[in-house]
Amino acid sequence: MNRVTLAIIALFGTALFLYWQVQSKTDEQTLDVSAGERPNYIIDDLRSTEYNEAGFINNKVTAKHMEHFEDASMTYFTEPVYLIYPDDGQAQWRLSAAKGSHNNLTSKVSLENNVIIDSISPEEPIQTLSTSYLELTLDNMIMTSDEIIHVTGNEFVIQGTGLYADLNAQSVKLISQVEGTYDAK
């Protein structure tokens, strides 16, 4: 064997050794991620309907992307849109946001980043609420937030900090620092 042949064998041997090193490190990094940190399932373009015990629609949700973690009882959404059906069974509110999560143990939905709550009916006095963060408990249809809330109605605009809304009782309260303007037509 001449020197060129030995150099070629050494070059390929080194390349094979380096390739093996990279692959073994990649496998180790993959094994470091536990099964609990990976979602149990992922859905793109989600469309879901949830029913209450009486068989009536409780809510409908659509989302661009969804990841469900069974061990944590959490579901995470990208661009979720909720249609909420309070006790009377008619859709009254459309909630949308950039991100959202649903805790399956507490039935609490958290929406964040550009949260918009629109009334389905044009006759409702409140047409739109917007905020940066909102929590909704699906069991009792209570919405809460500690953030700044902007409310737009048919003839008024209101801004305040904090929100408590009972969708079954059809009541909405802004907690503090409430300012508004009324435009009689």
C-alpha cells in the first residue's frame, strides 16, 4: 500500500468516526426529552364541539393549531376562537385570541394577546370587549380579567381595569378606573 491509499483510508475512517459521534450526541439529546414534555396529540385546523350534561352545546372551539398534554391535563391553542353557549342554549359570544390554553381539571380557558369578545346578536347593548388577557370558566360561564378592558356598545365606549362577567346571568362589571363616553343618537 502506498501513502495515497493510506491517506484515503484515514480520511474516510475519520469521516465515519465524526459522523458516528454526531449521531450518538443527537440520539442522547432526543432521549433527554421526557414523554411528559411531548404532547400526546397535535391537531391542525381544529374544530370541536363540547356538550353539557343535558346534551346541549356548551361551546365550540376552532384553532389553527392545538397541542394536548394528558399528564398535565392542559391543552394549548394557537389562534383559538370560542363560541360560548350560556344556559339558554343560544350562541351569544365569540371569543378570539392569538394564544389560549384550557385546563381540563378546572374547565378554565385562558386567552391572551389581542383577546376580542364579540356579541353574536346586533341587538345586544355590548357589542365588543377587548383586552390582553382573559379567563373563562366553562362550568359556570364566568369571565374574569385583571387587565385593561375596552368595551364598545351601540352608543357608548367604556374603558376600565378588571372584568367580572357572568354570561348565564348576562351581567358584565368593570372593576375599577372606569371611564366612558355616551353618544346619544
